Amino acid sequence: MDISVYDVLIIGGGPAGSSLSYSLLNAGLYNTGQEKTGLKIAIMDKAVFPRNKVCAGWVTPEVMRVLGIDLTEYAKAQVLQKVSGFRISLLGQQQVENIYPGEPVSYGIRRVEFDNYLLQRCGADLILGEAFEKMDRTGNGWLVNDKYEAKLVVGAGGHFCPVARAIGEKGVSELAVAAQEVEFEMSVQQKANCRIKKEVPELFFLPDLSGYGWVFRKGDYLNIGLGRENKSRLSAQVKDFCEYLSSLGKIPADITDKFNGHAYLLYSHSVRNMVADNVLLIGDSAGLAYDKSGEGIRPAVESAMLAADVIQSCDGDYSKEKLRAYNELMQQRFGQRLPGPDFMQRLPDFVKRAVASQLMKTHWFTKKIVIDKWFLQKDQTQMPAIKGQLK
Ligand SMILES: Cc1cc2nc3c(=O)[nH]c(=O)nc-3n(C[C@H](O)[C@H](O)[C@H](O)COP(=O)(O)OP(=O)(O)OC[C@H]3O[C@@H](n4cnc5c(N)ncnc54)[C@H](O)[C@@H]3O)c2cc1C
């Protein structure tokens, strides 16, 4: 059998995988500002793109900026919903609306389009419709599926990434967010009756703040979902949530599309190793979503950019010792894993519920803490955008 040889083989063509290739093959890496690397890169994905991904499709402007996406160009062929504010409440309580004048504070994209857009421009050889099955050690890297030789294998296969499994500690139990979501194009009738404003997604926090539900209207599409760090009785809670929304006239009562489930890890609760000899994990494979909002696309993209710098600095030696620089960069960027509980988490459950109930009724808390701090990460410094265009 013919063997294809690569410097870097990325398993998974989501935002993490495509951003890594794009960073490596573009002029101007994050830290070094060096020229494009000239590495031979392939992305393997079990799906054929465009493929769907269970996700609300909410992205912060930061994601579009670091990826250098021309918004006008993007919006010509893909849904790009501008978001100017959020309606927030504790489930069952009155909602508080905060609107931000000026530039959009977020965007709504459809993952089926967004991921395909990023993959098609990323510059790697694409091996689509083939699942990663195994990797065997070679003299200076890995042989994947008996067909592809690579000096470095990058796990970008999302929460259930097989590369993460291959280098993981067996038996480690993980506290993952379990979530369910549906996205569908509304009929003319449904659009006419829809009470969700396009520019203002609605968020409904669970009484103990362990997660939240959402309704997000993106152009003609409606996305409804709920996620929390506890998977018990999730389907029943999603059903109750939809009945509640429907009783308020916020979503149609006649949704026929099926809800789909998926999981992901929050950064501070993840215990995954991110490097091994000739292996590195990025995105959900490494468990990186922001703790409070569950935003995973931005950390997926940023981890890919940091990984690109480390790969560049390794100069072809992808030993664990060399790749450890990635752990350090990640810690500088995203902080210590497993920090102690914050103020709210330390409160006894009944006090937490009472405090949350009061705070979630105020403009101050919903704007300054929930939106600015938890969702828009206004405290987080910006990374330089990936420069240049693929030649
Ligand atoms: C219900 C829900 C809603 C969410 N909403 C948001 C949101 O609104 N905004 C946000 O920022 N984040 C959101 N997230 C999180 C976000 O979806 C992820 O953090 C993000 O997709 C991570 O990107 P990734 O590239 O690491 O992995 P993924 O996007 O999961 O991509 C992984 C890729 O690997 C491929 N793959 C998997 N196994 C194999 C295999 N064996 N062989 C080959 N290929 C394989 C898959 O086909 C897939 O294409 C949500 C998550 C869920 C579950």
C-alpha cells in the first residue's frame, strides 16, 4: 500500500484543525511573526464537508478578527447574523434586555457553513470521509491507519477525539457539559409568528447557574438548546424548556426536527494531557471551553494559533520535551486548570439560588458580569490576527 508522508497530520477539520493549518501556512505566526512554514500538512476528518455540528453558532467578534474573516465577503454566501444585545433571565423569571449601541457584540453563524468555509481556505491536503482508526509508532513519528506517516499528529477531533483517547490516562472521569440543540429553517408562518428578535438572542439560566438554555434566531434559522454540567435527565429538561418557550410564544409548537446531543469540557474542569511524544491536542480535544459561557470556538482557534507557534519553534523535533512549551503558552493564555471555586460556587445551594434569583433581575449583573465578563470575555487580552493570505 502507498504511504503518504506529512510533517503534520491533523485529525479533525473543525475550527481547531482548520485554524492550525491556516496559521501554519500563512505568513505571520502569533508570537514569532515568521514567514509561512512550508510544512506538508493534511487534515483527516471522518465526515465529508459541509457537515453539521451540534452548536448554537454564537461567535464573538474576536473569532472573526483573529481569523481575518472579511465579514462582508463572508455574508455574501453564508448566514452572518449581527447581534446587538442579549435578553437574559433565570429560567421562569422576568427577562432583562441589554442592548449595545454601535458595532455588533457577537455574530450568529451556521456551523455547517462556517466550518466548511474555514476548511476550504486552510491550505492543507484534505482527507475527508475517513475516520482515524489507529496510530502506530515509527522511528520519528506515527503511522496512522497504516496509510499516513506523520512526524506530528495533532488531535483536533472534538470532545470524543480518538487521539486524545490514544494518549489519555485510562479511567479518568470527566465532568463534561452535556447539551442538546436543534437548528431549523423556519417556515413563512413560523417566521411571521417568531417573537425572538434577530439581533437579540435570549438566554435562560438554570436556577443553580449550572448551565443555561438559549433561543437564537439567525436570519431565517432558529436555534434552540440547553446545556449543563450534569447529564442526568437532560432530555426531559430540554422538553420542559421547549414547552415553556412555546407557552410564551417564543418558539413554534410544531417543531418536527430532532434535537441532537453532544458534550464538551470546560477548561478548568478538564484534566486531559495536551502533549505526548509527537502528539499535541487542540480545541475540544484538549477540553478548552470557557467555564461560564461554554464558548468553545474562540479557545479552539486560539489554541490552534498557539500550537502553530510551538510547532514552528520545534524545528522538526516534536518530542514531548519540545512540545511542553505549548502547555506553558496555554496556561499563560487561559490560566490555571482546576482553580478553587469562585464566590458563587462556594455558596450553599439554597443561598446560591436566592442570590442568583435577585442578581439576574438587575441590569448591572446581567450586563457587567454575565455579558461583559462571562460571555464577551472583555477582561481577556486580544491575540494578534493571523496575517497575510495564502499564496
Ligand atoms: C450544543 C452545543 C452548543 C454549543 N454552542 C457553542 C456556541 O454557540 N459558541 C461556541 O463558541 N461554542 C459552542 N459550543 C462548543 C463548540 O461547538 C466547540 O467548542 C467547538 O466546535 C470546538 O471545535 P473543535 O474544532 O475543537 O472540534 P469540533 O468542531 O467538534 O470538530 C471536530 C472534528 O473532528 C472530526 N472527528 C471526530 N472523530 C473523528 C475521527 N475518529 N476521525 C476523523 N475525524 C474525526 C469530526 O467529524 C469534526 O469535524 C457548543 C457545543 C455544544 C455541544
